[in-house]
Amino acid sequence: MTGTSAARSSALRDSSARRHLRAVPESPLATVHDISQAPTARRRRELLRSEVPADGRRPLRPRSASRAAVTIDGAMVLRAVLVVVVTMVLTALAAGVGIALQPSAYRGPTLTHSVVAGESVWSLAAAVDTDRPLEDVVTDIEALNDLDAGLRVGQLVVLPVQ
């Protein structure tokens, strides 16, 4: 390249870089107004009251705490008593239904069995030949033997036959 072509390409690069840059004209940052013209809350309220007459009246003052009294009338007391009575009746009714639905104790024939290793209350109940649900048979075995823990090898257990 020659000296003039190098200078020309350098000038082109400088002009293309400067093409995106331009001077910004000076302008004021903010418009300043006189403070006496600023709308205050009092002026806004006065303007609103002059526009809508209903807004011009003052709201009622709430009663002070010393003057406010809680009054209990007879209907309120009657409702409270009624709620308590209905709750007690429903609780008694639910307890009665729960007792009535509880399975009765087994009163049929029984046999005595000596527990061997690996047996559980559930396996003993499954061995009983009956049409009753397995859970009822397990409950009967636990009730007949006063069981609340696992079985021990050699323990004598009373089993229902049916």
C-alpha cells in the first residue's frame, strides 16, 4: 500500500467510528416552579369539597372507648346456651353409636394352643376356620388372652374355634 491509500483507509475508519457519535444540545435538567403554586393536601380537600357537596360534610366521630359498652341481650345468651346443649347431645350420640358398633366379645367354643417360633397373632387368626373378617378374629384373640405385646415361644394362647 502506498502512503496515500493508507491515510485514506485510516480516515475512513475514523469517520465510520465518528458517524455514531454526535453532540447533544444543552437543555435544562428540570423545570422549576414556584412553591406557592404547589398543590397541598389542604387545597386538594377544599377543591373536592367544593365540587361534591356530600364530601363537604365531616364524618361522624367514633365513640370513645369509655362510652362504648358491650351489651348482651337475651337472644345472644339463648343462642350460646343452645349451641352448648346441641354440642353435648351430638357428643353423647356419637359416643353411643361408637359403643353400639363395637364388636362384641367372642362367646363361642375355644381351644388352647402353645406358641411355636415364628407364629404371630395374625398367623394364628388366619389358621382359624371362620367366615368372619380376619381383623375381628385378631381382636378376639387379643381380648381372650389380654395381649398387648408380641407372643413368646411356649406361651399358651386361647383361640376361637369359629
